[in-house]
Amino acid sequence: MPRRVVIWLIALGIFALTVVSQININGINTARAVKRSAGINTYNEPYVLPEIVLASGALGFKNLAADYYWLSLIQYFGAGDPLGAYRQLSALLGAITQLDPKFAYPYTFGLLILPDQGFVDEAIARGEQGLKEVPQSWEVPYYLGYVQYRYKKDLIKAGEAFERAAQSPDAPAAAKILAGINFARAGQRETAIAIWRVAAESSTNEYTRQRAKEYLEHYAIIEFYEEQAKVFKARYGRFPNTLDKLKTGGLIRDFPSDPVHIELTVDPKTGSVSEVLD
């Protein structure tokens, strides 16, 4: 028997033995049903093989091994204490995406679940891997945009992710709008307006077209206020400290109706107008 075949069979045997041992360990831990640490799901935490074993031991059975870990993850997350910490979630998802990088569900699962378990950076890493491995998925960039916005406060990266998701015809209608909102709030108003203008003129979705038109009008109102703030400064030697001063100062008769209904404020140092956010 060729030496290469012998090595392959030995590696396969080691991998199979390790998996069987892991199954037994998981079964024993589950059968005990005793938490060794309050608030930690240690009683049914699965063991994840080291990366070097995953890379070489699975050989031609990587998809099978990935399926095993995926089922383990579902069981782990579904059977544990919902108030406890799932310390192995990130490792499990890492193993699955390493073994079967074209399997799309683990990427979206990770982006939705990992951040609330304290694995924000790991979630982003899985999402960025998913952008490369499953580029046809709108879910990966869409949820990656949410993580960047919600947990990292990185509005530029959030906008880029939502914009990428919006390229898919299957993406939610809100993706294009969210891209524009994040770019605008990050100070890239021209980029946001360009995105909304394209959406308003060419989107086949009625909601997207209407919402894009509303945001275009909203930012036209902001720019109108900023122009009036400049006029106010030329007349009074300073920028207004509230938008009401534009009215009392005789520059505008009334405030235009804003379709987005977001409160606005003016910076008395620069005259720039921005949204009041929570």
C-alpha cells in the first residue's frame, strides 16, 4: 500500500476517533446537567477541535464535519440557559466556516447572535469572511452593516455594508435607505444624496423610491437652514444658536414641513445643521 494512502488512513482514523471521543464527552456533560459556574453554560459546552486538526484531519469529510458542528451549535444554543453565557459559540462558528466556507447560514447566525454574547469583533470577522466566501448573499452585508452601526458606531463601514447588500435584488427595501442614512450621519452627505437620488429615480420598489425622495427633501431642508444660518451671521455677526432664531431674526416666515420628522439642531460655532439623535 502506498505510503501516502497509509498516512491518509491514519489521519482519518485519528480524526474519527477524536470526533467519537468528543461526542462521548458532550454526552456525559449533558447527562450530568449540572452547571459548574453560575450563568455559564458549562454543562453542555461542546469541545471544538484545534484548527490544525480541522485543517488536516477532516480531509475529504470537511462538509460532514461542518454539518456535525452546525448541529452541535444548534443543540448547544437551543438547549442551554438563555440567561447564561455561550462561550463556545465563536469557536464553533469558526470551525464551521473553516470546514465549509461556502455554507452561508453560520455567517448570518454569527452576525445576529455573537455580538450580544460579547463576541463583537469575532462577529465582524465572520461577516467579512462571509463577504468573500458567499458574495451572493445579501444577508451577510446587511447584518454586518447593523453590527458596525449598533456595536462599533462605525457609520462609514455600516453604510458600505448596507450599500453592498442593496445591490442584491432580494435585499430588503430598507438597505438602500440605511446606506444613505449612515453615510449622511458620518458626514458624507454627498454620497448619501447620490445614493438616495439613484434610489428615487430607478428603484423598482415603491417604498424605497418614496423613502429616498423623503430623505432627499429632508437634506434639502437641512441645506436650506445652513444657507440661512450664513445669512444670519452676515446680518448679526454670529451664527444662530437655535433654528428658532432664523424665524425670530426675520430670515424665514415658518419652518418647512419635514417628511422624515427628525429633530434638527444648529451648531452656533459653525452654522452646520444636524439631526438630534438618541
